[in-house]
Amino acid sequence: MVDLSRRNFMRAKHVSKPPAIRLPWIVDEKLFTQGCTQCGDCLDACEEHIIIKGDGGFPEINFYAGECTFCQQCVKACKEPLFKLLDAVPWQLTIEIEASCLAKKQVHCQVCQDSCEPQAIKFNYFHGSVPQPEIALADCTRCGACVAVCPESAIKISTVLPGVSHE
């Protein structure tokens, strides 16, 4: 088994780097890193080209390259039994809009709302302020469409760590 945090320590890499966002529907991180052969079939199958070779050669999602359309091609291309049933929730991710957001700096911007197909990002109007973003977490699929279009890279999607509440 590959312990990526130990590998990072031995290479003197920044060890507090957030965990990689893996492919949708993986069973769990430990099983994934034990069973993934790093063959690259999922990278080739991804229609949106958002799967990259990450730390240790393991595939991970790069939302700065685009969004996940949940096409399931990465799962279908994988020959290893690393995935849940496709009717399950694709992944456990958290999403937040950081203080560097243009709207939070009183600059009119709603590009994230425009890119959000499930309309999970709304802008609330307040007297004397530009509209402020709010994410309806129940509606958000964590597809990442809002990440790549944000001019300030203010939207962060990250892996939910076990035992840590984000809501």
C-alpha cells in the first residue's frame, strides 16, 4: 500500500496539502490507492479532460480544467473493482466560496451562477452592496463548473475528511 502522506514527508514536500479529489464513485481512498494500477485508461476516457496524473501517478480530478459531467466513462474504462454502484452519490466533497471572491470585494461578478446548471449558486441582493453569492448545498452536485470560470479562483472544492463536518 502507498502512503502518500509519508511519501510527501520523505520528499520534503508540503505535507499539509489537501487530499486529492479522486474520480467519482470510488469506494474509498485506501482501496483506490491499493487497487489502482495507474494505467491511465480513465484519463483517456474522460470526455472533459479533467482527470490528471496526480501524486504517485494516481488519477485525480482537476476542476480548474473544467467540470465533471458524470458521464461515467472513467468508471467504465477502469478494469479494477474500485467503484461503487453508479446510482450512488458520486463523491463526498465540500464546496466554499472564499473571501477572494470579487462579489465579496464589492465588484459585480456572477459568472459562477451563470455556469451552474443545477442553479445551486444564487446571488442575494443587499441594500448598499453588490449581490452576494450563496451555494445551496442540497442542489450542488460538486461538478466543478463554477471553479474553472471563477476569475479569482475563489471557489474551492475539496475532499470531505472522515469525522469532519462541513455543514
